[in-house]
Amino acid sequence: MFALALFALPIMCADWRYRKIPNIYLIFIMYWVGAIRIISGIASLHVLSLAIAASILGVLVLRMGIGDAKLFIITTLALNLPTIDSLVFLVTCFYLGALLQIILTWGLKSVIPRSIPLAFSIFFGSALYLAASGGASLQQYADALVNSW
């Protein structure tokens, strides 16, 4: 995740300005994440193959950019998702990031954008995923509250 955090701002700026993610950043992040995955292993090949299939579907059907698809796969590999539920949760966080970006663009320019650069959504969704997955579940909080009385 260090490499993603290190290159988040340059990737977002390039994607926002030119609507392209430079491959040099993606190559460096892939080397970093690949070295970590070689050392610690991949949690689930099924989840990784589903993420690759989802990104191919996004490119072919949703007209997502190739750079966005590569960044999505690298992010999924960096997070080392163990279950399909966690992949669905990550994609939901990406959609929330995209929704936030659309709302911000609409609020600032008073125009709903036809397309958005997805790098912000991917990085914001990753941060949201990490923040939400690190805490206890709502059920655990409710049980603790009930048991404290």
C-alpha cells in the first residue's frame, strides 16, 4: 500500500488533467506490489481472477479506461482480498468515491459530468475500504452496548 499512497497524488493529477494514467507509475507500483505478493503470497486466486474479469468487463461494457482497469487490478492485488465479499465491498467503496466525485463536480461547476477520471474514486474507495474494514462491525458495537447495561 506504500507505493499506492506514494503515487496517489501524481496519478490523480495526471488522470484529472489528461484523462490518462501514466504507465510509469503503474509499472513501479506493480513491481512493489509484486515483490510483496511474492514474499507474502496471494490470499485468493479466485478473488484476483474475478477482479481481472470485472475490469475486463468494465473496459468492454462500461467504457472504463485501460489505465483505470490496470489500477483497479493493482489495487486489488495490493489489498490482497481474501473473499469475494471483500471484493464486492471494495467495488462498493469505489462507487461511493465516484458518487462523491460526481457530486463535487456538480456542486462546483453546476453541470453533471458525462465522464469522470476514476483514479480519485479508486484511491478514495481504497482508503474508505481500509478505514471501514479495520474497525469492528456494527453488530459488535450493538452487542457491546447491550452487554454494558
